[in-house]
Amino acid sequence: MKLSPRPVRAVLAAATSAALAMMAFAGPAHAEFERGPEARQAGSSSLAPCGFFRYSVRESQFAAYNHCGPTTVRVHVDVRGGGSTNDYHLCVSPGRTQLPGAGPNYLNAYYIDGAGCRSGDRTGHTPH
């Protein structure tokens, strides 16, 4: 059985067009991340780093904490200005937790303890 060259050309043209379209739109398909001092790179399955990170969406900047462990934990959140009086402790669940407000207001967030705390609980800064 002999194939007509016409369908083969159509398939090749479609594949070439798709490849060119993908190259034309190359670049990250996710928000840009800026890792904080306590952040470490997550496994290859996650786009967000473990720990504190900042990211931008268009002109807006945000901050978040990505907890890569299996339980809830308490993190210390360093807030810009006011010394430690503005800082607080937050219980986070596994996965990404958005910090409220603008990203530039946050200096860092890091694990302190509290495995098994109630997710979302927020307390004022205490020495640790």
C-alpha cells in the first residue's frame, strides 16, 4: 500500500507549526521567585522553594512560606520596621502559605518549632 505524500506533508506542517509556537512563547510560565536567606531549593516536583520566598505577579510583590514537611509547624515571621515588636509566630500547614500584605514588608520567615500546632494560629513574638 502506497501512502499519498499529501497527508504526510500536512502532519509535518502541523508538527513544525506547533514546535515554532512553543519556541515563540518560551520563558517561565510561573511567577518569578526571590529566595530568602532561610530558603532551600525544594525537590524537582515543586516550583516554589522550601521556606520563605518572595515573588512577583506583574508589578505586585508578595511573600510566602512553603512548608515542605508532612505536619504543621510554627514559623517566626520577621516584619520590616519596629524591631521585633512587629514580628510574629504563625502556624503553617504543609504547602504554600501566603503572608498578608506586600512582599517588601517581610524580611524573612523561618521554622522555630510547633509540629502539630493548629494551622493559622498567630501569636506575638516571644523569645525562642
